[in-house]
Amino acid sequence: MKIEVLREDITTLDVDAIVNAANKTLRGGGGVDGAIHRAGGKEILEECKKIGGCETGEAVITTAGKMPAHHVIHTVGPVWNGGENNEDELLQNCYKNSLQVAVEHDLKTIAFPNISTGVYGFPKERAARVAVETVEQKFGYKPSIEKVFFICFDMENYDLYEGMIKE
Ligand code: ADP
């Protein structure tokens, strides 16, 4: 099992699944969600409409359309609301449930964006710690997953993740 930190546009990656920081409607939006729907094309939205929606912390899977990845796992991160409203646990659930969906579909490589750290306002360092700890803990139980990528779009996140992975 391997963890790798990359500074990339997640839509360009050739992995079994890229994870989308979606919203509850699954109808697309800004940030990474918009980039994924634009790059993947309308097939993704069509599948999302059939699924209907997704609760915070849950995860669902669709095609990746025209992107090099094979699937998109859509998960809905928590909106930051001061930190005393279950934000950490909900963010943990995003990582756990995305890994669970990957295992159920026999996927070996999965790439996560920095869920909730854009418009949803989760403090970056706290979110990075939740992400790294959750994935590392889960790995023991998910031996079928070979590689997890943390995709950092901004330098601040990249430096945070690099530091934590080295620890
Ligand atoms: P959220 O609503 O969950 O906060 P955002 O899309 O606003 O989602 O931001 C989540 C993270 O995704 C941010 O760190 C942002 O910099 C990053 N991001 C935006 N576009 C891309 C992309 N094309 N590839 C990877 N990460 C991206």
C-alpha cells in the first residue's frame, strides 16, 4: 500500500477512481466539482441525476466519462460551521465511505482532492490531518486498495500533506 501526494489537476489522472467534492444535489457546481463535470462531459451528470442526490459524508459512484480515470466517486464534504457541528466526523466519513465504495467495485487506485477546503471553508491543516489519519487507519482493513493519491491543487495544501506524510 502506498500514499502519494501530487500537485495536479485531478481531472487529468489515469487512476481507477477520482473522488469529487460534490454537493448534495449531485448536479455539479464550482471548484473541483465543476472541473470534473466539464472534463468528463454530460454522461456524469446523467448518471448523477439517476442517483438523485447524496447526503453529507456519503459516497456514490459514476462513470468518469471522457476523463482518463475510470470512475468518479462523488462524496459530499461538510460545510465548516465553527468546528463543533460534527465537521471532523463527517469529513472522516467522506474518506471512509469513498474507500468503501472503491473496495466494493474492486478498484485499486484512488485519488482524493482536498475535500471541503475550498468553498466549504474547512481549515486546511485540520482537514489534511483528518484525511491522512482516516486513510492510514482504513488501509489496514482495505488491503485490496494499492494506492491512494492526495491531490493538492494549491501550494498550501501540498506543503501540509507533504509534511504529514513524511511524519
Ligand atoms: P468544497 O466545496 O468541498 O470546499 P471545492 O471544489 O471548493 O470543494 O474545493 C475543494 C478543493 O479542491 C480545494 O482545495 C480546491 O483548491 C481543489 N480543486 C479545485 N479544482 C481542482 C482540480 N481541478 N483538481 C484538484 N483539486 C481542485
